[in-house]
Amino acid sequence: MSLLEFLSSVFGWIYFICWSLSFYPQSMLNFSRKSTSGTTVDFPLINCLGFLSYAISNYAFYYSPLIRAQYASRYHGLTPTVQFNDITFALHGLLLSIITTSQYLSPRLWSFTPSKGNKPSRFILGIILGCIVGVIFVIFIVLSSPERNDPSGGGHGWVWLDAIYAISYVKLIVTLIKYTPQVLVNYRNKSTKGWSIVQILLDFTGGVLSIGQQGIDSWLQGDWSGITGNPVKFALGNVSMMYDAVFITQHYVLYKGADGKDGEGEGLLGEGRDEERRIE
């Protein structure tokens, strides 16, 4: 094993540890406060969909001979840059996201005080529905293609690799928007109270190492299609770090030490306020 191969492996497992540990601080903070106030269920709920799709696509890229053959045909004989720790990370993230989501959707189960952020926003529910419909649509297209099981990639026809890409893009879509509700909640509350900054610091570290690992793998293969062929993994690190920078700025600069306003945890579109007005 060369030095770069060793570094790739080390980076992979360290980012796996950092990203995996990042799922614990929020659920632990919720448990210690016996409340989810200051946060919204949108983040962990859509994370469940994201990590489910990420686990399925990573499993296919790593274990499926057909998918790997179609990938190699499309990308000049190269193999996917997905590694075993990517699959482990995805399954672990799915489990922890389900647990955290249960703290919002079933607060009585955890003996939590009910919070306004426990109800998913219409925006997030719409994204979830749209992703599911989109993936089903692509799968039907692939099923109608006579070239779907062609190991050579099927020329210009639709193959199962395209279906796996559609599933993997769900994770990319989720990553692009999943932090937005919490950014707005912090902005409305003028505080990050209730939102764990530890998970953000771990997430940022993991993002740096994830991009570093993929860069090393592509360098070793002598072809940067290792990144273009797996855009989801590359985008995950970049997008997450941009959001992390926003949260770090909110926590340590804009709202440092602020306790927040009453009305924390409202939905992305201020749906909690709308409900209160209707009740009044």
C-alpha cells in the first residue's frame, strides 16, 4: 500500500467517524433538555430519506456486478470510488436520523415538552414526495428499456446505472436544502439555542476529509472522473461545509450568547405562526 492509498483509507475512516458522531449531539441535547424547542423536525425527517437513498446507491455501486460493469463502460474502465465505510456511514446515519425524528414526531415517547417545530413543513413534505415520484418515474423508464441489463452500458439507452444515479441524486437534493429550515429558524429566533454546534463542527471536519479522500482516489486512478462519476459524494462535502460556515457564523458571531425569542422552531414558511393566528 502506497502512502496516498494509506492516506485515502485514513481520511475515509476519520470522516466516517466525524460524520457518524455528528448525529449524536443533537439527539443528546434534545434528551438533556427534554425538549426540541429551537429546532425543527424538517432536518432529521428529510435526512431519513436522504440516507436511505445514499445507502441504496452506495450498496449498488460497491456490490452490484452489473452496476459496476455499466459504470466501468461509461467511465473508461474505472471503478466507482465508493468504499465500504460509505455504506456503513449511510446505514448508521439512517438509524440515527430515525431516532432523532422520533423525538419530534413522538415527544410523549421521550417525555419531551411539545414544540412548534414538531410538525413537518409543507415545503419539506413536498420535497420528499417529489423525490419519491421522480425516482419511480426513472425506474419505469429503465424497465421499459431493452438495454437495461446490458453490462456495456447500453449505448444511448437507459440502464440500471441511471436508476441508481436517480436514487443517489435524492441524497444530493436533500443535502442542498435540508439545513435551510434550521438556518431560518435561527434567524427568526436570533439565537442558536437548542441547535447543537458540536454536530456542525464534526460535520465540517468530515466534509474536508471526504473531499480529500475523493481527490486522492481520483489522483491515484489518474482520472478525475472519479469525481464526475460520483458527483453526490463530492457535492456532499462542499454543500455541507457551506451550510456549516453559516451555522458557525450564527453561533459564534451573530447570535453569540443569545437566548432567542418565544416562537422558536417554526416551520420553514412560518407555518407555526399561521396556525396560531387561525386558533386566535
